Amino acid sequence: MIATQATTIEPAARPPVGSGADGLHGGIEFYRLLMGYPPAEADIGEDMAFDRHVLASILAAASMDGGQIAERAGLTEQEFNDLLAGYFPAATVRAFAWMPKSAVEADDETIMVRDLLRGQRSTDGEVGHWLAAMIARRAMEPNHLWEDLGLRERPELSRLLTRHFAPLAGRNTKNMRWKRFFYRMLCEDDGFVMCTTPVCTQCNDFDLCFGEESGESRMAERRREFLRGVGDLSMSGGDD
């Protein structure tokens, strides 16, 4: 546990995801706990500010999924506590209460993506090490990767990968969807051919690899639903 004088969120007090308006709003509130302001107000002009925004976004997205936040973010208990101590010291979060001592082992697919990223790091220090594990774990979720990382838009993901995993990002010259690109790189590195057609434009899966990935972020959508619910409640006059 991080010994700081700040607001503490106890696990039991955190509303379960999907349990009404508070649950829908939980990801944004978790981000606010870490950063001191909502994601919409994040100024990411400088690299260090961008890194903090990315780390907070991933943890917030993991918190929206329910279960153990550290596991959902791809971190061990110790890594989670080290991250909080190093980048969010003003937020006291009882990580150990959300992650059992017998940590959940990552599956083979997650490990493969994690090791691919770690082998292509372009920054020193713990952040890139953590991010490789976090991105790999979140890549197992069903949405676009930038959404499952809690980011506000896809260009933030491109910036993240270019900053911390430049050799790998530089190989995505056709702007392929990042999840598909990771698996393509894994196959190529192992000497396998992923695709059955020599030219992407001739493939029936073209839209899966190169389709549109824009849209509203998960946290923005949750906030919009929360505000809509508050408005509906106000218009109805409450529960009288």
C-alpha cells in the first residue's frame, strides 16, 4: 500500500460496472482519482504528461471491466503498486486488495504479444516494460485496441506505439489495425504466412485489417450515458 495523505478508494466502495449511473461513470471517476481531472481535460503535449495520461487511461478502462484491476491491466500486484507510487503518488489505492497473492498467469497469446512489444522497445525505464504487458492484456478484449486502452482516439494509440515501440510501429506502413498488425508480425517472425492472398485488396478480410477505427471512446460513451441518465431522472422529478 502506498502511504500518502490522499483520497482512498476501498474496493468494496467501488460500484460494480453496469450497476446504474454510478457504475457507468466509474471509469472516468477512477481516471479523475489518479490524475485530478477527467480525461477530456488532459493536456498531453509533453511526453511525460502523455505517459501519465496513457497509464491512467488503461487503469481506468480496466476498472470498468470489473474483477481485479491489476489483472485486467496486465500487471502483477507489485508492478501495479510500483506504477501507482511512481506516477500517481497523490492517489492512495489499495492495489493488494484487488489482486490476490497467487497472481493470475497470463495466457500464451498475451505472453506472445507482450514479448513482441518488449523486444521492440524504443524507450528505457519501467514505463515501456509495463506498457508492453498492459497493451498485450488489453489486446485480448473485444473492442478496438485504443478503446480497450481507455484512450480518447486512435491517434493516441499510434503516438503511444511510436514513442515506446518505434521499431514495431514503423513496420505498420499500411496503417493496419494494431491488433491485426501484432498478430501478423508474430506470424512473420515465426516464418508463417498469415494471409491466403498476395495482395490485401483482394482479401475478403480487408475491412477487418484496415477498416475504420474512429468513433467515441468507451469512457466518453459512458459519460454521455451517465449524463443522459441524470437528465432523465431530473425531468421525471426523481423517484416520488
